[in-house]
Amino acid sequence: MFVKEAYLQSDVVRAPVDARDDRSRAIDTRFAEALSDELSGAYRLAGYLLADAAEAQDAVQEASVRAWRGLSNLREQDKFHSWFSQILVNVCRTRLRKRSRQRTLDVDEVDLEGGDPFRSALARDAVGRALSSLSTELRMVVVLRYWGDLPLADIADRLGIPIGTVKSRHHAALQTLRRRIEPATGGTR
Amino acid sequence: MSDSDFDMEERLRRFAASTRTPPLPAETAALPWAVQSESRRPGFLGRLRSIDPGWGRAGRAVYGAVRITATLAVAFGILLVVGQTRTGGTASEIVVPVASPRQSPLAGAPSGPEVVVLPTSGVVDDVMASYVTGGVSQAEADGAAAVVVQLDTLGGSESSMTTIYKALENATIPTIVWVGPSGAKAASAGTFITLSAGLAYMADGTNIGAASPVAAGGGDLAATYGQTEADKVLADAEAAIRSIAQLRHPLAVDWAVTTVANAQSYTAQEALTAHGINGVADSIDQVVSQADGQTVTVNGAQVVVHTKGASTVTLNEDAIQSILQGLDDPNIAFILLVIGVLCVVVEFFHPTLVVGLLGAFALVLSFYGSGSLPLNVLGVALVILGIAMIVLEPNLPSHGLLMLAGLISFVVGGVAFYGSPGPYLPTATVAWPIIATMAAAAAAYGLLLVRTLLRMRNRAVPVGSGMVGTVNVIGMIGTVEKDLAPLGTVYVAREAWTARLAGEGSALRGTQVKVVRKEGLVLVVEPVA
């Protein structure tokens, strides 16, 4: 609470960018451009991974900060996209795990209107509601596959796991989802 | 893949495509630029530095202390290995080549007697002891006619001195000490060494004596260590010189005792008259020619020295011995201590490993060097205290008083850095310009720290995940955490906020509420219908 108060009262939301040499300013600009291309996609991914707008914003911020700090680790500039989304996925995974230790979120219990935009979007459909019954691992595969539009090989890259594992998780996730929504849709189609 | 999987895939695909993504709030999009004043993550050392065991503040302090201790231990270990193989009593038996390789090996030398010369200067320390011991052994092995130790010293440590005079006393060939050239001194420990040689010569214009426990600053031993302790040290030194002088000449005993008891210093002529030395010689050649025909006691037997027409072979200290002897300089030991303490302090505040390692090396070298110097514990403590105060200045606002006190402590400590606790040690002081320079360096470091800290304080607040900042909570649905009656706590946007009800009444824990507006840091909420 103290930190937040100090932060809000200080008016220093934007740092005065002090004088830096041209080279580092060029790096800043390049980073800024590369990141701004990523932000909305990242927000969508984080939003549906976490099903919580506030937390998704936090995750995007955190990933941005981490990317900035770790910029020197990025060897090839054209890999920025996959590198950044790897960071984002890691941030989200950590948050999901932390959350599973704290409290469970269930889409069903949330009000459809006026609530969280991601949660209400998910709550519109039985599939979306069933998503919250998946474990963190399975849920990440599903969201990356369908909301991130990533092929399974790329998912393996983002999560840092073998493609075989991704395939089996994907299959298990689909099975679980089907079992979960069958009663709702009234039998197999 | 089964059909049902395929169906499920299609359904997910369509559903995902139909879900929209709200726009990212402007604050979130803007934040990455705000964090750019943060420094980027450094390389390998930086990662080493950022190891955080996660035990909180106390844990980090313990961790820092452990790391500094480990750094010191590593540095000390390396130096111990180097030092032991090159110097040190026990190691000289393990490592044979103590003196440097011969310049003119005997194998090719013309037949005839040979005299080995061991030039020494500076403080009597472990390095000199191992050099002389090794040189004497080599002269014995080469079958030299005699070994000459050329001496010019103000004194040194008692243990090194004992090693040297034992080596001279127990040599299997005649031993000669020559105090020279003109201007040289055989003070304190040097007196003992000179008198313990089989034959002793001094050049004109050299001095012997002042082997007494008089402190450098004019104060005496009793004032520093108490009368009993002083008497004990004095009696001990007197007994030692009495037994050494007895072997030289019975008439020299009383004269030798005055060098200890009264701190008397004598010229070459006076020493000769008192039977303290065998003659006055102005060069090695004169020493060699005068020594010829003299009778000395070697291994308890009377031996006549044959050095007529002998060639002289000089054994020099090797490079490492010279460097280690250089550390005995009172000024260098002081500088190394200050640099070492500063580096260790820097390491504590800004861990980099490299600086800490350098500091540890400097400290260990300083302690090594000051081992043969009359270090005054009080002076050392004052210097360290001074540095500590100078460095603490930025942390404890004292408007410069701490810095001033630190500087005073530092300078006083520097002046009193050396005392004179024994009859063997040389008198030593730190030069004024060096005290001033090091004090200025410490103060400059302290000021630099202040400047850096101030700059850090004025820097933008770093934005991390822990700060949600300007998240717009208005319109969000939250849960009452602490009953609103009307003031309480609401959990919204994954955070606990102080909240109050918009209207009358109360809301119990668990009720869903909607945020209507924000008043400062208080949310105004109304129950969800």
C-alpha cells in the first residue's frame, strides 16, 4: 500500500529521459518501435491466458520491463517477436501458478456485464467457460494455439518444452474441454 | 487425431476468432518508455552480482558478509601459496631454489677459493631470512671459502632476525657480516645479526646499535605496553645480545648490552675499539683480504679463513623476493591497507567481486608487509574507523560532521600507524604527503558516494510489476473484503482498496460491488444489483 501511495502521489509516472548518447538513444528508439508492434497482441494473449484485464496489463508491463532489461541478451533483432512472446508467456505462467496457490478464478461466478472484458468474453460460450477448468499447462497450450494462432511447433518454442509434450497436452486439453461441455450442449455431435 | 478432437478444434478456432480484445490502456502502453532510465541488465559479472538468495534484508547482509569473507579467503589462500613457496620458514625446506640462479656457476669458474656475497637492504623480514638462509646453504654446497652478508637495515621482526643469526651461527663455512657501504646502518635487529657472524666488518661512516625498545614517536615501550612487559622484553633482548657477544669477544659483552639497554649507537671505529667488530673495511674486496688468516669458530671448531685471492660471487634476490621485500616499506604497507579497506567497503556497497578481490589482495599484502614493521594497533584501528565514518557520511545525515571526524581519525591514525614495540623492529613512520593523499582519496570516494546516492534518489521511480499505478478501476466489479459500514476494504483489480459505500447502509464481506468513482485513494462503490 505504501508503495502504491508513494507512486500515485509522486506524479513521476513518466521518467524524465535524461541526456544519453546517440547510440543508446538509437537502441531506445528501436526497442520502442519493436515493442509497440507487440503490445496489442501481447495484451490479447495475456488477457485470455489470465482471464483478467488488470493482471494482463500487469503482465504486459512486466514483460516489457524484463525485455528492456534483458535487451542485451537478444542477439538477432529480427527474432524480437518470438523472444518477447517467450518472455510474456513466462510471466503469465508464473502468474497463473502463483494464482493457483492463492485462489481459483471461475468464469461462471463472474457477472457478464460490467466485469472484466476478458472474463465476460469467455463467459459468452460454453467452451470459454470450460477453459477455466483446465490446468495451467493445458490452458496455456490452448490459448497459445487458438488465441495466439501459433502452430504447435511454435508453442513448444514459447513454452520451452518438446513438441511431443505440446501435442499430448493439446490432445488432453481438447478431451477435457469436450467432456466438460458435453452435458451443456446435450451430447456428442 | 480423432473426429471429436477435430470438432473441438474447429469450435475453439471459431470461438477464439469471435472474441475481441479490448484496447490496451494508454498508461500500460506508455509505461515501457518510463522504465528506460533504468539501466539495462549487465553481463556475466552483473548476473553473478545479482544472485539473491531471497532471505530479505538480513539475509542479504549475511550473504554479502559471507561473500566478502570468501573473497578474502581466496586472496589469502593464493598469497599464502605464493608466499610459502617463496619465503616462509618451513617452505624453504620444501622449495630448494631460494636464492636466484648463479650468475657464474662454479663448474666453469677458475679453481681457487670463492667467497659468496649476499647483499641485503631494507627491513629484516621473512624474505630476507629465507634469502640469507638459502644463500648460506648454497655457499656451503658450493664449498665456498666464506659467505659475506652485506647488511644495511634499520631492523625488523624478531623471528626473521633469529632465523638469520641461527643460519650464520650454524653454518659449516666461515660467515662474515659487512655493514656497508658508507652510510649503511646495522640498527636494532641488524646489530644482533652483525654480532652473530663469525667475522664482522663495518665501512667508515656506518653505524651499529640503537637496538633498544624506544618508540618511534619518542614515547617508550613502558608507556605503550606497561612497565612489566617492557622490562620483560628488554631483559630478553639483553640476554640475547649478551650470549651473542660472548661468542665474539668477552670484552665486547658490556659494550653490546649498552646498544640494547641505552639504545646507544656507535660508529665503526667505536665498535672496533670495543671489540664489537673485527675491522673497518670499505669494500667487499677489503673484507675478503682482511678476513684472510683470521680464526673463527665453525661448528665448535677453530677454523682459519683462507680467502687470499678469492673471487667473489654475488647472489641476488630473485624478482619475487624483491617485490615482497618492497612491501615492507612503511608507506607502501599503509597505502595498501587504505586501498584494501576502501575496496572492501566498495565491494560491500556495490558488489562486483573484482573490486573485492583487489581489496582483499591489497589487505593481505599490507598485512604481509607490516608483519616486519612495528604496527600500532591503535593507529590501524583509527585509520579503519576514519574510513568507515567517511563512507557512512551519506547514510547518516550529519551535515559533514561525520566526514570531518572521519578525516581527523584517519590522519591521526596515519601518524600513529607505527609504534616501536620491540628491540628488533625498525623505526617507521608514514610520510605526511602520503597520509594527506590517502585521506583525500577516501574523502573523494565518500563524496562520490553521496553524489551517486543523491542522483539515484532523484531518479524516476522504476516501474515494476509490483506497482499497478494508474489502473482505471472505475466501473470494475470487486468483492468486499472487510465490511463496508460505510468504510471498509474492497478487493478489486487484484488489489485491496479502501472503499466506502456511495449511499447509506452497509455491505457485508463477500458482497459484489461496483466502483463508481475514486476519491483520492478511496474507492466509492455501490452494491451490484
